[in-house]
Amino acid sequence: MSATCPNLEVIDSPRYGPDALEIYKLGRTLFRNSQDLYEAYIMSYHIEDPKVEGLIWEVLREQRKNERNMYEEPTWSATVLPDEEAAKYMLKTPRSSHGSHKVKKRVTFLGEC
């Protein structure tokens, strides 16, 4: 992974369908959450970009029920998190077998570019 600054087109444009799914598959998952609603399942993931270290995406997978009460194919979308939100996820430390060992990751703040 490189620590280069992303271009503004990447930051400003949400991704949908296969593009959002690709971020989910190739990036590093930092956080996940699920909602089981009556009419839909919604999974949200915070994913570190597979190409730009410190760039964090919020990826949503939504699967709704149709009028026959059957689930449709899931839809995928992804948007870049603002700097202050992204920093929250990058500062979390992974569990370590050594107890006191902490890993800190570099966060690419968009204002530095």
C-alpha cells in the first residue's frame, strides 16, 4: 500500500455496485455493524482503501424485501469518510498476544494533500 494522496475525484464520488463491492473485498476491514430490520438487512463496514493507506470508506450492503416478502439481490455503495471520522477507526489497536504492544497506523488527512 502506498501513502500517496488520493485524487479529488476519488474522494468526491461515491461508488456503487461492483466498484463498492471491490473496495469491500480488497480493502482492510476496520469495523463492521449490522442492522436486521423487518424490511431489510443492512451491513455497514469501514474499510481502509486497498491502494491508499489511511483513506477510509464506509461501505454499505443493503438487502431489501420485495412485495412477496422475499429478499432481493443486495445493493452495494461506498463513500469516503471525512478526516475526523476516519481517524477514529485508524487509532483502534488490534488485539495482541503480547498485551502491551500497540500498533499505530498512518492516516492520510485530505487537508495535507
